[in-house]
Amino acid sequence: MTNPLFSDRLLDWFDQHGRKDLPWQQQPSPYHVWLSEIMLQQTQVSTVIPYYKKFTDRFTTISALANAPVDDVLALWTGLGYYARARNLHKAAIIMEESHQGQMPTSLDELVALPGIGRSTAGAIMALAHHQQFPILDGNVKRVLTRYSAIAGWPGNKQIENKLWLIAEALLPEHRIANYIQAQMDLGATLCTRSKPNCSSCPLNGDCQAYLNGNPTDYPTSKPKKHIPTRQSHWIVAQAATGEILLERRAAVGIWGGLWSFPELDNAKDIDHICTKHLSITTDSVTSLHTIKHVFSHFKLEIYPHLIQCELNNNYIAENKNLSWYKIDEALLLGLPAPVKSLIESLQ
């Protein structure tokens, strides 16, 4: 299916309209490509840019990232979401520091063996940083290719994904691979968008099957809808008379893994018991705050925060490394889920 016209037209378009001023394009080292690709997973470029700049200012090299506490990594990730990305980034950096002298591996198989790096991310590193002939298949590229070849079926289906990989490999040009890969991503981000694609300006419209059939927005096929359940949680927002708040580090795995949050429970009736027996807190007053609604990819969360005015008590806390009192300005430097950070800011 090799089609040099596809890559030629795409590269000609890129030379005129492609994005060339993104921060990670100014330093296309394997580390910077890797970091940008991880941050850009399910996240808009405009959202990523300020996080990327802060992250690279703090962690200038893989070694710097590997030697930093995971709390520092999560703190700079606060608000970006999908926190497993940050934990895997840190784990991968440690492996590279210990096994690769602080450098990114230079083979696809070694890259894919690292935590959090799949075939598409590895392909992007190989193409953008090492200028090797490897395809990628991120969301933008999937959309371009499903429309160009009119591939029906949800791209998350393994059979459809395998078909797209074959197409992506067959279309690779022999030259300018880094520009070509960037051009694919740019086309999907700027013209071949999910809704209202600008087909009249697309360099591929001459043989794009979806465009010629008059139904580009039918592709890619949407993910089959599932019922999204709603869960409830109650937060113990304990604040001492001196202003400190009590935070608990969440388990390393699961939702908001490794981040600091408020102690939580399933039933508000248990607040007094938990405070007295498990947190050694004597409550002076309890006030219910506004309900917080937060949406994850697979469920909705309704959070009921309860502000508890109390006296600071470190007797039990000192024995539990996952619980700690923090001044508000100190707490805001930790790795926090976005709704926790917003609530803490409201307490200032």
C-alpha cells in the first residue's frame, strides 16, 4: 500500500502550516520527546505546555528525574490528571539511571520494556529523536488514517488497531521521518479534528476515502458506550485551630495513587468514630461543605467534604507515615488531586 504521494503531500503541507515552535521541538532529545509524548496522552497541547516547562526546569535530565522523590514528581503533575503517567515516568527514569547510565535506550524493544511506554510512544521517540523509520498511532494519527482509508470499527479494538498499524507502517517515507511523524500529529490536531474537520484545506482530500464518500465524521467509529456509575465519598477536612490541615497519602496504586488527599470514608455517620479512634482528633465542630463532583474516565465521583475544627494532635500521626499535618502553603507544594488542591486553596 506504499503511497509516496501521501507523505509528499503531508510534508509539503507541514512545511507551510505545521507546528514548529512547541517547547519540546526546540530540544528534540530522547528525554524531551519521551516527556512530551507522555504528557500529551489524552491531554491538549495548550494544557501541557506550562506543565512541560515547569517539569523540565525542575528535572533537566533523566538522572535528575530518577534521583528526585516521587512526591516532587507528583507535585509538578498536580492538575494534569492520569497520575499513573507520572509514577511510571519516575519508575522508568530510575530504571534508565540504573541500567542505561541515565540515557534513553536506542531500540524499540528496550523502550517498550520501560513502564508507561507503549509501541506508539516508543515509535515517536525513535522517529522524532533518533530519525528512525518507525510509525506512531496516537489519537490524532488514528483519526487521520481511519478517515483516509475509511476503516470502520472502534480503533481500540485489537483487530482494527492492528490494521491501522499495517497502514501506518506502509505509508512511512524514506526521508524526513521526524517531520513526517510531526505532520501526522499536526494534521489531526489542526485540520482533521474530531468534529468539524476542515477537509477543504486538507492536503490528503484528493484520495481520502471518508471525504470522497462525504462522511468524514463517521470515522473513527466511537467507542461502544457503557453505563458510567456514580460513587460517593466523604472527606474529613480536619483543620487545627492553628491553621494546619490533616492530609493522608493515598495508596500507590488506584485512583490518585501516591497523591496526598483528605482522609475519606464511605459514610458520614462514621466521622466521629474515625476521628476519635483512628485519627486521635477531638472535634470542636463539624460543618458540611459544598459537594464536589469529579468525573473520571470510568466513573463519576460525588465528594462530600466535612470541615472539622479541632485541636492539633500528633500522638497518633507521628506513628503513621501516611498521615501528616501541614500548613496550607506547605500542603499546596505536595502532589494533590485537582479537587483537593482547590479545596485547600479555599481554606486559605
